[in-house]
Amino acid sequence: MGRGRFVLLVGICVTLLVAMIAPASAAPATREIDNHDRGSVIAAFQSWLEPTQTVATGWTGSTESCQAGTITAADRTATLSAVNYVRSMAALPPVRLYTAFSRRAQAAALIMAANQSLTHYPPKSADCYTTLGNDGARHGLLYLGWGASDGLEQSTGPRAVVGYMTDGGEGNQIVGHRRWLLYPQLTHIGTGDTNISNSLYVLDRYHEPSGSAWISWPTPGYFPRELEPDGRWSLSRAGADFSRAKVRVLSPTGSVFVTKAPVHTGYADNAVSWDMALPDDFAADEAADYPVVVTVSGIRLADGSVARRSWRTILVRASSAPLGGS
């Protein structure tokens, strides 16, 4: 989504952190989205996610003086809300903000902005390097842009969350950002921004893979057209082996050509992802509902059985903005 650069949280980080944390904020309000109710999905998009996208960071720092600065409470809250929105769409529990993680994320965001580059392992020679920022970079998602004239850079705050979920670009075929945000066992996050960068601390502790939840993005049922990830869809499940899985996609006009990405483990739950170009009729009528049927077969589960997963996603226009508007 928008302009910007991503860098993936490398899988090896999973084995490095065992952070015991205490709750740092009140439990987020639990909100459920009924994905099988068109009205519920549209209402949630308009009342929950859409308002977050216009919240500016209010960053007070400086790359010239290497001041990490602060962001507004509204920006932190909006970023948390955006994360919990996408998790609710996937029927996952909400996460909380943890202040110590946000400090690390803020320091990491400064390093990325000061050096105009992304890395999970910034050298000590990097501009504005700190040990706090190094920890944030090693355990967070990172996004860097170039600065928007309206102060709402797509690589910052709650807008970055949408970008992480899209996971566009040649280096993100394995959708590592998306997988961490949809990790069922994620409980706490931290967020930090500059005027051009975001760091989202997501490794609150290491968990052995467990659970039997199937998590797809886009999700089954009704799903906002505005969040369709440019043809990069995915399915994940803890402990599943997708190396021999086959993906078939059907649109209203027939089969869709799919390019399956190489399967990589170590990014939250195991997953399969694929790229595809939806037919021209998808974009021809932005107001129309658009059903897509996905079948993933040949999935080997931890008990040795082979599974098949099939679902239908109906892409619907959810934005409150008028068609053709900005």
C-alpha cells in the first residue's frame, strides 16, 4: 500500500528472545466482526479501521540531533486499533501495547529514518545507533517511506499496518509481516514512528508452535476490497507443511493463474502464499461484490495426515468515501 520499503523480521530472531512481560495497559475492548454479514464487515471497516488512517504521528524527534522523540498517544492508539482490527477480521484475540516495547520501536524507527535504509541488524557505526534501537530493529517489523506532504506518510503509524498486511514487493512473497501480525499467540506489541518510518515490535516472547487455527488473508466471507493485498493471498496454520501444497483459485470468469511462493518457516506460523492477478472484471465495477473461491490441497499436518482447505471470499466495497473520490 502506498510508497515505501519493507524489511522482513528474520526467522532466526524467534529463537533469540524469551521476554517475560507484565501487562502494561488495560485489556483492549473486545470487538467481533461477523465476516459472514456484509453489513458487519462494512460497518467495522468504516468505524474501526478507516478513522485510524488519518491520525498523524505528531513526531517530536530529529534525525539531525539523533533525538528519538515521541509520538502522540492518539497515534499509538490508532496503530494498536489497526492491528486489532486485522486480527479481529481473522477471528484472533486483541493485543496490548507494552510501553517498554514502544520505547525500543521508537529508537529503531529513528535509526531507519536517519540512515534512509532498513535492516534488522544495524551496525554500531549507523547514524543514531543505540542498543535500545538495535533491540527494536531485531524484534520488529520495519517500514520506511520518503515523506508525504500532508504528514500522513504511508509508512507510518496505522497506515503502516495496512502496508504490512499487503506485504507487497519482490522481497515479501513469504508475507512475513502479515504472518507476525496474525500470529495467534501474539499478546503485546510496541510501536514507534518518525515522519517517514515505522517500527512495530512484535516478538513479545517465543512460543512453541501450537493450535489448529487456519488463518487466511483475505479472510473467508465478506472482505473489504480496499484491503485486497494486490493479489498476494495466504493461508497459515501452526506446524503445517505447505511445501507440496497446491493452490487453485476460481473467479466468476474461471480459473485464475497462481504463482506459489517458496515456502519458508520461522515467521510465526507456517504458511503458504501466492501471487495472482484477478481478472479485469474485478476492477471494472468497484461497487460490485466479487466472489473468489480458494482451495489449498496437499497440506501435511503434524500428525502425518494430509488436509485440504477451501473457502470463499467475497470482496466488497467498504469505504465511506464516494466512488471516484480521494
